[in-house]
Amino acid sequence: MLVPSRTARRVIHLLFLVAFVPVFALPFAVIVVASFAGAWSGALPSHPTLGNYAAATSGDSLHALLTSLITAVAASLIALTVGTWAALAADAAGRGLRRVLDGAFVLPVAVPSVVVGLGLLVAFSKPPLLLNGTPAIVIAAHTVLVTAFAYQSVRAAATRLDPAFAQAAAGLGATPLRVLLRIRLPLLLPSLTAAAGLCFALSMGELSATMMLYPPSWTPLPIRIFALTDRGSLFSGAALAVLLMAATLAVLLAVGRIRTRADHR
Amino acid sequence: MTALADSAVEAAAAEQPAGIRFEDVTVSYHGTTVLDGLTLDVRPGEVMALLGPSGSGKTTALRSVAGFVEPERGRIHLAGRDITELPPHRRGIGMVVQSYALFPHMRVDQNVAFGLQAQRVPRAEIPARVADALGKVGMADYARRHPRELSGGQQQRVAIARALAIRPRVLLLDEPLSALDAQLRTGMLAELARLHRELPELTILYVTHDQIEALTLADRIGVMRDAKLVDCGTAEELYRAPRDEFVARFLGGANLLPVRIVGDGPRAGTLAAALVGPDGVDASAEPLAVTGGGVAAGERALVCVRPHLLRLAGDAGLPGTVVEVQWRGAVHRLTVDVAGHAVTVDAPELKAPPAPGETVRLSVAAEDAVLLGSGRRG
């Protein structure tokens, strides 16, 4: 134990709470309170209402939530597939190719997302690859931005995986495909689900690149929240923000359950 | 070659007795040679142990048979067929590694069934084959457990069952007992010996750094050092007449005493040798009868005497001063200074062991004092 004294531990816990509550918890609490407010002119909100949620779960707002969910699921699945494939390829590759792949997949993290958005806009605005103005360009941008996280998560796990498992399977007569499907991927499942959760959460909250690319028919939730608050509808925006958090959290918890089951097998 | 043709070749090869032949097999990693020109025949149904210290190349030799390392030079044959280029999953070899590598996400029965499914054994046959394999290693009652619920010894048995379930012609064992404690290791050694009695047609290549495992199990032992095979023979050949100093010391512990040949011995095949002291001068007045040949009178050589073959004699034999006495239960281990050489003697428990400083005389039968490298051919 780092701090053996009980009193010292209590002081540290108190300090943590004093630092943690205002910085991390308070902004979330304010958003939740604001989502139920009709007005907020004094120190505390007034005119409590569920109207903000009624508006958030109908019309354009509901459409925005569905758009975000579809975009995040699609981007996460593509990112997970591409990232896993590349991570396994890097694991088997020579040192040179491994370095190239590691560098290529860290690039979207190093480059600001606005630059990624601009890059896609320029690249896909003319035939034959005309994606500008379609939902595909938004999904493509999210995929580019989150694949790096999938790659890095799976890559780290693949490096730690004892090659003896795959070799034992091959020695028993399993083809490389069977080794991948029955041994390597199941053993990598905890990191795959962790990567999926991370990709989903990042995609659900992505704003900068989406802002440059989204067509009017495909408005994800963060854009809708930004538009509402920009117009001064703070409480409607807060209700949507709570929905965004709740949807993301629900998916992360569901993915976490898969992970927990995989870990305990 | 097409997969179909390959399968046909494999099916035909399956009916031949399965020996392993290494032909000048060399493996290098990043410019470092880890296996240097290994040439060795493992006969069908034989247990061959590759014995050597860490880094001697024994595991690399085994992994090259399994197909996990690619030889830079040389060929490997299995049952007369060149398998050097064959991918691991087409070799039909069972292998048990040091860490067992049981699949943690599968139950014991699923682990054992894995190889059968991979080899497309008819689904209806699999449960019986799994039960048979688990029964052979006494693990039938643990079929529904996960590997993490088993002890090290139990995991080892499952790993063997998994390797045997596919009915391989060759079983590769890579230090399979090294993760077990001494008591379990002794038990598993007996189990492995029993298993081989039950499956006499199975060829086993056994890699170990433990000489007791090699001496207990192997029909023949290949001793490896610095990426090379330095000696190969039956356990008795290597033990009684080691080729060089390394083999003598590595296998069973030995007293290696420098001698000078002074003439013929009392019987055919023996020589008379005088013990040479650290100063290079003949130290024994009475010559020692040793077994060996090919060394002319006047030449120097090393004679190998195992500690338990030296006897405390009455008045005859080499005189020495007792330096240390250890009681080891069944034996007394004595360290005796003989003409400046520390000689180890394992004497059956002595009623009145000599005290340090006391003078004793040591004798050894001519056939138990063997000149290094002279006892065998090949």
C-alpha cells in the first residue's frame, strides 16, 4: 500500500473528492439539471419540465440520434475489422513493414480531426469517388479517426498473446483460417470488445470533422446539439446531450458485459 | 502440388513407419546460427532425447520438425518423406510444449477435440476419441473443466491427451516436465514411460535439459552443445563411455582425471595409466588399469570415473586425503584429494565414515575407468 496511515488515506480521499467533483462530475450534473429546466435565470434552474425530452425524442432530434447510432456502429465495425486485420498483419510482418503500419495508423490521431475532414472533402468531391454530400463521407471520416484506436488496442494485445497457442493449434492440424477464427480471435476478444467500445464512444462524440462533411440529410447528434445551443436553445441541447451520454453509456455497458464474460472464461 | 495430391501423399506416408531424419539441418536467426548442421536419425518407435543446456539448439531442432522454424539449410524427413517445406498443419505431428498452451477459452474436452475437428474426423467419432485420449492420461473426470481449473500436472496430462488424440506417428515433447515440482515430475516420468509401453509404434522426440528425464525415458540420447550435436548413443553408452569432457560432466556427473599411458593393462582392451598431478608430473606410484585404446604409451588422456563406481579400499588403490564428508541418506558423498585432484566418491551409506583429514585408498575396476572418446565408435 502506497500510503500506510489510515488518517493520511482519508485526507487523500477527501482531496480527491474536492478536486474530482467540480472538475469531472459537476459539468455532467449541470447538464442533467438543465435538461429538465424551463428557465435558469438565478442561481438554480426553475420551471421544471419534461418538454425538452419530448422534443429530443421526436422529429429532427430523434433522427439525429438514430443517425449518430448508425454512423457510430458502422464506423466502429469497419474500424474494428480494418484495425484488427492490420494489427494481425503487423504482428506477423517483418520489422520494416511493422514500423510502416504502426506509423500509418498513428497518423489520424496525430493529425487534427479538422484536417482529416478537409482531406476527405478534397479527396472525395469529384468523380469517380464522389462521396461529398452523402452519409458515406461522414462514416468514412469517423472510420479514419477511430481505426487508429482499434489498431493500437488489438496490436498491443496481439503482441502479448503467446504464439504457442497458435502453434499448438497449427500442430494439431488447424489451417491458418481455423487458427484465426477458433484460437486467435477468441483469445483477443477482450481487447476487441474494448476497442469496439472506444471506437463507438469516440464516434458518437465526434464533431470537428463531421462539421465539415455532413450533408443536411445526415445530421449526427453532436451537430444537432451544437446547432441548438448556438441558437440559444440550451435546455433542449442539454436534453439531447443527456440522451447522447445515455446511449453511449448503454452501448459501452453492453460491450463491457461481453468483455467480462470473455475474461472469465 | 494440389491439396488433393498432397493429401494422397500424406495418406500413403501415414502407413509407413515414422522415423525422423535430420540431414545437415541449419537454422539461423539474424545471422546467429542456433542449430548447426544437425544430422540425426530417429528410428520409428524410438524415444530419442535431445539433451543439452539452454541455448544448445535442442528446442530449435524440435521446432524445425514441427514446422515452426524454417531451416536455412538441410532437409527434414518424416517416414521417408521430405517435410522441410510442408506447413505445420499438414505434418500430422503431436507436440507438447513447456507451457502446455492449452486453449484457455475451451474446456478440457474441447481442447482435446480441437485437433480432431481440424483434421475433419467424422463428428460422431469425436466424443469417443476424446474420452479415449483423456482416459489414457487419467483425466476422464476433468473433461468439463477449463484449463485454469487444473493443476500444472493435470494441464500437462491434458496437453499430452490433446496431442495423442490425433493419433500422431510422432510426438514432440519440449521440456514437458520443467514446470512441475520434483515429486510430480517423478510421477509424470513414470506415466510417460507407461504411455510409451502402451503405444510402442509412437516415435517420441523429447527435448530436455534434465539428464534424469533423458536417462529414464530415452532409448537413445543426443547431447547438444553450442548449436551442435556432440554425441549420440544409448543412455548406457553415453554414461559408461562419454565421447568428451562435456558429455561426461553433463550426463550424471563424473570425475575426470588426467593420466599418462604407461603401457598395456592386465587384460586385453585395457591400458596401464599413471595419474598426472596438477604440476604435470606422474603422481601415482601404482598404475591404474583403465579401459580404452588408441592411445600410445607416453601420451596423455583423461579418464572418466563415475563417483558411485569408486570404492574405499583397504590397503591397495590410489591414496587420497578426505576433504569433506556429506551424508545423503542412501550414500555418503566424500570429496577426496587425490594427487591434487578433488575426486568425488559416492559410497553406500558407511557405518564409520572417514573424517576430513584422514587418508583413504580408492580403487576402481578397469572397466569402470574409461578413457574419454575411446569406448565407442560412430
